[in-house]
Amino acid sequence: MTTAARSGARSGFQRARSPEQRDERRRAILETADGMLGETVLAEISLREIARRVGCATSNVLLYFETREAVFLELLDAAWSQWIGALDAELPEPAAPVPLEELADAVAGSLARRPRMCLLMSASGPLLEPNVSPETLNRFRAAAHARVAEAAAVLHTRLPDLGEQDVCELVSVMATYTVGLWPLMHPAAPRGAQLGATKDFRTGAARTFAVLVRGLRAAP
């Protein structure tokens, strides 16, 4: 028996033999990493610790994800997808004209209720993207572009007076707002400490959304 095989046997994490088993291994890694986000600062989560909690060697995790950052980029894409899937139900009904302030608060609330998505969005540029291969980065950015279009399609039903491209730009700017403001309003806590937000993210996001819509409506 090889060293790798002995390590796998000790941990109970056997090499996947089928596509279903590979999917199961990937889910285990992703779920473990996701759970760790609620316990510690993202920058302190190592691939070795993820592997330890899954019950395998780091080399086993590398069979599924090229780096620690690739794990979290996939979690971010999954969070985007889940948000978009729930967005329609979390916004006011589109049957009648939707008051802008009501829509803005609903969008901001939908974001604020997903702190892990916002955290991963804010970390994607400085912490995650520089440490993956060009292929992985291109795949992630293509997926992010598609998510923006999907979210814009939902919002467009509430903002029919705006063009489709305008709503795509609106979603992109709100994503940029989240990337920049989430870490400032939710500073990373040292291990064991509890720090409250320095400012209400939902209020700021709602105001920003409303200002952007008014600006788009006034644009020639």
C-alpha cells in the first residue's frame, strides 16, 4: 500500500471512483469551508485546515481544487446563484409600479441577509483572484458576468422603464458597492472577538440603489 493510500485509509477519505463520488467529495470540501467562514477570518483559513476537517490529506483536496482560493471562488458563485434563485420572491410584486424606496430596501435587505456572500464578494479581488490559475479565473469571471445578467433580468421586471443594459450596470455597481463597503462596515474580528458593524450596510445599500436608479432615469 502506498503512503497516500495509507493516509486515505487512516482518514476514511477514499479516492473517488465515480462521478457521483467525486461530486460528493467536492461537496464535502465546499461545505466544510463554508462552515469555517462562520468561525474565523477568511484570510486565516488554510487549505491544510480545510483538509483536516474534511478528514483527508491536503493532497486529496488538491485533486478537486487547485488552491484554497479556488474553493472560496466556487462558494461565491454558488452563493450568487442561490441569491438570484431567491431574489424574485424577496422583491415586491412586479404587477404594479413598485415604489423606488420599497424596491431599494428590498434589494438591500436581500443582500444584507447573506453576509457570507457579501464577505466572499469583498474578498474576491484582493484575496482570492490573484491565487488561482488563468483558466480558473476566466471561468469564474464568465460565471460572474452571467450572474449579473440573471440578477438584472429579475430586477428589470420591477424597473421596466430602464433598458436592459442599464439594469445590468445597476447590478454591477451594487456588486462593486458591496465589495468596497462590506469590509468597512463589518471589520474582520480578531480570533475570539466580537465586533459590530461600524455602519448599517442595509441603509447605505438602499440609499445607493435609489440614487443609482434616479440617475439612470434622468440620463439622456
